Amino acid sequence: AKLARRFKEISIPNYPAHAGDRQTERAGDFAISTLVYHVTSAPSRDVLQKCAQNIKVGLYPILLTPREQENKALVLAQDEGVERELTIISIEDFVALNIIELATEESKDFFSVLKEIVEIYNKRLSEVETDLSLQIEVR
């Protein structure tokens, strides 16, 4: 949803959460130009091997993971020898920084940009998921 809000002119694919990269033969969860975003709550050797494959074909992987998983992701990246060729960033920082940038660029308050992203998220979720309890409510 954050990518869809940030890159309004680009069609961002929408897949169910359970649609893994390998099963769908995608380079990652989301691709924009040569950037490939991998989003995971639990970094694994598999996702870092996928990042290494991205690098080999000239793509630039960005691994988004919860803040408490960043160190684990870095260690796995070091094991794969790709720690200098990808970006590992917490999901929290990624979204927060983008909200700040969008709000500043558009002269809006942070909360209104957050609400827009949540609305996009809920819409995208309803298009591909059957479990709508995953929707977010902003108050």
C-alpha cells in the first residue's frame, strides 16, 4: 500500500500474503524498475538466497522486516555474502520515513498521509484476501 501511494503512476501488483515468490516465479514481493522488495516477518536463508539471485541478474533487492529481525537478516545476508549489495530496513522505518517525505512534499500532516496509506492497504487487501480481519482501522 505504501508503494502504491508513493508511486501512483506505476501499477503495483497485488498478491495474497500466502502467494510466495517461488510458487509464483516472481523476483520478490514487489518490483519497481530494478528495485525488488522482499517483505518478511521472519528473515530466512531462502529470502536471502532470493536476494542473491536478484543481484546476479542486475536487480537491487530491498529486504523489509520488523525492526527486531534486522540483525538476523544482516547475519543471513553476511552468510550469503550479499550484505553490501542489498538494503535491509525495518518495515517501521520504511513506512515512517515515507510518510514523513510524502507529507512534507505535499504539505500535508503525517496522520492524513498515514490514513491514505491504510485506506489503500484495506482496499488492496479486500481485493485478494478472504480474511478481512487483517484490515486496519485508524482512529
